[in-house]
Amino acid sequence: MPCQLCQRPIDNLTEHHLVPRQYTRRRKLPTSDTVLLCRPCHKHIHTLFDNHTLARELNTLAQLQAEPRLQRFVTWVRKQHPEKRVRSYR
């Protein structure tokens, strides 16, 4: 199954909550929808954005895909071999 962000075929995908669980738990809200992401995409999202920004501004897959800083990373990571270890820096 491919990563829903970079579309690379990855065996082990992680579940990304579109509204962070920390945000929903504090407000006693139900957990949000999730998307399946490869580890590099998931890690890079949390490297670039804090939970408040993710909850308020980037809480749909379309909003994540449209974010310019994330688009640059996705464009690059699509060219990488699925088994390559990718580091995320601020």
C-alpha cells in the first residue's frame, strides 16, 4: 500500500491522526480520522509543525498536501528508494 502523502509503496505504514491525539484528549473530543504515511513523511510532518498548528491549520490530507514546506520534502522523498533511511531536520 502506498503512503498517502508521497505515494511510495511502503510495507510498514504509520497512522497519522489528522488532529493530534494530545489535542483531542485535552479537550475530551473523539479521536480524529487518520491517514497512512511512511515513517519519513510522518516524522517530517511532526518536525515541521507543532500539534497546535496541525490541529488548527493542517487537519486534512488536502491541507497537508498543499503545504509548501511539505511539498518540497514530498517531491524529494518520492525520488528516494523506499528502504533508504531519511532524516528530518528543522
